[in-house]
Amino acid sequence: MPTPLRIPASQFKARCLQLMKDVQQTGQDIVITNHDRPIAQLSPVREAAAQGHFGAMRGMIRVTGDLDTPVLDPNSEARWLAAWDAKLTRGK
């Protein structure tokens, strides 16, 4: 990936629309600086981001193990609620 073009904020403000067109056409990022310190980056929209969220993580997650078996036993919620009720009644 090429090194991003660095321009001062004052130049970016003066040439903003043209710079946006350049980024769209060339795909090169632009880093906007203030006193030589980076403060923002202008990047082209990547095709994957434009397609939406459904399926965006495809191939990035691997499921291992059994997803159907409950992690907790069936009575754990009842025990938690009983402990919570006991804690609430002690505080009164």
C-alpha cells in the first residue's frame, strides 16, 4: 500500500472537493495534519464496507464445539434469582 499523502489542514480546507475526487479515483489515502501532527485521514470507501453488514465477517470466525448444549445447567437461573431475592430482602 502506498504511503499516504500528507497535507496541512489549511490546504485541505482550500482543496477539499478536489482532494475527495482524487481519493475516489486513485484510492490513495490522505493524512491531514496540523503543525505536522496527523489529525485526520481521508480514505476511499472500500467495496466490502459498501455491501452492508450481512456476511461481512464471513471466514473470520471459526465455531468449535457444540452450540446446542446449554452452557449453564437449567437450574442456574433459579438459583441466581433466589440469591438475588435474598440479597434484596437482607438490605431492607
